[in-house]
Amino acid sequence: MCNLFNCRTSARFWSNCSSYFWAGNCTFSKKIFPESLKNSSRSLWDIIIFLLNGLIFILIGLNFRYVLKDIDNDMILPYIGYAFIITIVALLIRFVRIFLQKINLQKAFQKNRGGRRKVSEDALLDFNNSIILGWSGMRGIVSLAIAIGLPRFLENGSPFPERNAIIFISVAVVLFTLIGQGLTLPWIVKKLNDAKESES
């Protein structure tokens, strides 16, 4: 419990520090750095993040075979079923959240205070954009990092219960979303655009 409290306290501390840092950095960068330099730096960071994500996926893939060895063959199909159910539930929750946000944005747009709207018209979401945003919610490196970060042993020396099963299910969920949602996303975008053009 103490470790958990220390982790939460440390997380809050670093979160506040990072907020102050980025707020000051944004104010400073607007005055000093030109827009072209900031755009170049964003592109550089995008490349670095892409390479780091690829490296982490490679490392996880190399370790996954050892996780697979410790799982009974009879449990592989049930674990895949659990991963499929988790994927569907996560997708439904994301859709609900996005459509609720769509309603909240519309309400905020309709409210005027002193002749000013809380949100601009560009911030509103239509049905097609909401579907695309919901379907684009793919699980990735954060889910895998949390699963891989589970300790192998507890404080009393006993193995962490079902650690390999959690890692296996996490990898399966990521594969379901990246392959399933990722490969079907262009098709969904095309169908939505065709339906919008046919209506107009």
C-alpha cells in the first residue's frame, strides 16, 4: 500500500511538473522559435516515436515465445475468446464515449453567452466522423507495456498469478484491433463517403 501511495504521489508530482514545464515551454517557444522550425521538430519527434514503438513491438515479440511456452495448449483458444470479448467491450465503450461527446459538443455549440459560443462549428462531430473515430480506437503499446511491466514475483516470493495469461490476452487484443480494425478502417471510410455522396 505504501508503494502504491508513493507511486501515486510521484505520478501527481511529475504530472504537475510536466504541466508547468510544457506550459512555460509553449509560451517560450511561441516567442523564440519560428513556425517552420516547430513543424520540423514535430516531424522529427513523430519519426522518433514511430521507431521507438517499432522497437518495443520487436522486443515484445522476442519475449512472447517464452510466454507462450508457459501456457497450456488447452487454454489458448479460451484466452483468444477472452481477448475477442475484451476487444468488443472496449470498442463499444469507445463508441458510447464518442457519441456522448458528440452530444455534449452540440449542446455547447447551441449555448450562447454574451454572443459567443463555447465551441466553434469546426469542433462539432457528425455521424461519419464519430464512426471513424470510434473504429480508430486501436489498442497499442501502452496496453502491452502495462502487461509486460507486471512483476514476475510478488513481495512474498510467489509468482505473479496469471501473468503470462494477462500478457497473452493483451497481445491478442492488440492484434485484434491492429489487424481487424486497422485493415477494415479504409473500407469503412470508403463506405461512409459513398453513403454521404449518394445522400447529397
